[in-house]
Amino acid sequence: MLTETLEPQTENTDVFPINGTDYIEFYVGNAKQAAHYYRAAWGFKLIAYRGPETGVRDRASYLLQQDKIRFVLTTPIRPDASDEAHVIAQHVYEHGDGVRDLALWVDDARDAYEKAVERGAESVHPPRVMRDDDGEIVIAAIKTYGETIHSLVERKNYKGLFMPGFRPVSARYEPQGVGLKYVDHCVGNVELGKMNVWVEFYAHVMGFRNLLTFDDKDISTEYSSLMSKVMANGNDRIKFPINEPAEGKKKSQIDEYLDFYGGPGVQHMALATDDIVATVVALRDRGVEFLQAPTSYYRTLQDRVGKIDEPLDVLEGLGILVDRDPDGYLLQIFTKTVEDRPTVFYEIIQRKGAKGFGKGNFKALFEAIEQEQALRGNL
């Protein structure tokens, strides 16, 4: 049975407390249409809006939510109207639609920012206070790999819906959710030789620990491979796997991502569900496309993972993968890329005790990704 080994648990060494993922902000070319996609296909609700109608003339942002997951989709309206709009427009030009901000919910944004910068983080902006009738939010931001940033969001004195500047939306169109609960982890792709640089960043600047390590023997096929280290904060609510390419006969998925994204960035987000079968059926029926594991994967599945609750024929029909570690098992599936550029995709994950990341599925997953790369002519 192929399992993965977790690094020994260490005491919480967080430089500052992190309560969880606050939101994920995407910079996109057309936020209105992107918001419709996430509502219609993924079951997110449109909660709030910020744009010209609310007094922000150079950009528009749509807040989408499903349970604890918050996505903010932001687009430039007049790219040269302000420095911020220009940054958004340039980001979309260089990377296509992609993740700009993995925002973290903290107790004290001023303290978190000060400690991060003292330990070597590069500032995006110092703490800012945003106020309205519902109180105030304090938000600062630091840089991480590529053009990705971490906003540090303090909410203890705010009782409003999201943050000042956003106006609540009461939408007539509200598709049913698909059962997504929270962000399980977010994966970043970086250049060859840079994985340990960012591992050290999270360890030193934020006090994260190396939860898991995978080398090119763990994650490889005949043609390509990668290396990965998973960094986690003390309460495990934030988990950031960092991937870099490894040498292989052909171009790996990481190399393809770096080529088309134009550098390092967020490759995929894993969204958790309590019923992966129901979630995947709902997503599939709304047009979301998933990678398909080879049929040979399911012939030995029972031998590898032992007894599970879900019918094997149902899992095979949907293409859901299963892996076990000492704490239990997990079920996972990966979408095809959701952009025309082969960059961003999603993982749907259900944990039944397992704390790992599906090491036993890496080969099948890689082979499925390579099939898509070959169709695009990028393998």
C-alpha cells in the first residue's frame, strides 16, 4: 500500500496567529462574465459588488461565496486611470486570469505586518484602515512568489458583510450550491531551484513548518516529474504546497504552467466537500470538466486502499481518486484547466481522516495531465 509520511508534528511556531483563508482574489479580464461562470457552474452566490456604481471608477469587483469560501473577482475598467487599475490590467495581460491575493485572516494586521517585514517580507502596502457604518477593517499586504501577495486582514472591529466599499447584492439568479465547504490548500508553482527559497520564506517569515516533502521519485512518470514541499501553519488551517519542476524526458506540468502563466503563481486551489460524489455529479452536470484517470487505476484500487464507504463503480464512473494514510483515507479529483491558457485548475477533496495529499494518486494524476498536455502540443 503506497502512503505518504508526514513530518513529525512540532509545536505551533507561528510568528502571528492565522485564523484561516479570508478570501482569494483573482485578477480577470471580465469579472462580470467570470462571476457568472462561478455562479452557474460552481454554485457560488453573488454576495457583494464594488465598482463605478459604488464610487470606484477604475475597476469592478464581485464577491462570491459558498459556505466559508470567498472569491473576489476584480477587473480593470480604465487601465490607465490609476496605478492600481494599471497593475490589474498588466497582471491580466501577462498572466491571463489568475490569482493575485491569497488573503489571510489575522487577529492583528498591524502586528502581523510588522513581524513579517522584520523577518524579511517585502511590503506591498502598510496597514490601511477602511471604515464604514459597520466598523473598520485593517488590511496590510506582503509579497510572496511571482506577483502573488498575502493580504493580512483584521476583522475584529467590523460587523459588516465583507469590507467597506462593497455593496450587498440581492440577486434574482441564485443557483444551488454544490456542497463546497472551505479552502483545503492552495498550490504554488515556482521556477527550478526556487522551491526551497519559498519554503524558507514561509518557515522564517511566518513560522510555518514543512508538513510533507515529495521528490521526483514520488511524483513522476516516464516523461516528467516535479518536486514539492507542503508548508503549513500551526493550526493547519493554511497549507501551501510549493512545486518546482524536475528534470525529465519531456516538459512537465510545472514547466507548462510557468511558460503560459509567465512565471510563478498559484496553480490550483483544493476545495473541500463532505460528499465528493454529490459535488462532482453537480459540477459535471453544469459543464465542469475533470481529468480522467486510466481505467487500470481502479483495478488495483481496493488492494491499495482497503475498505472504503463509497462504491468503486461510482468512483470509477466519475474519475474520483482515493488514497490512504495512517489517519484514514481521502477522495480527490482534479478539473481540467478552467482558462484558455493551461494554468489555473481546481481540486475537489473529501477527507475521511487522512491528512495527506494523495501520494498514491500522483502517477495516475500525472498521466492524465500529460494526456491533456499532449493534446495541446505542450508535452
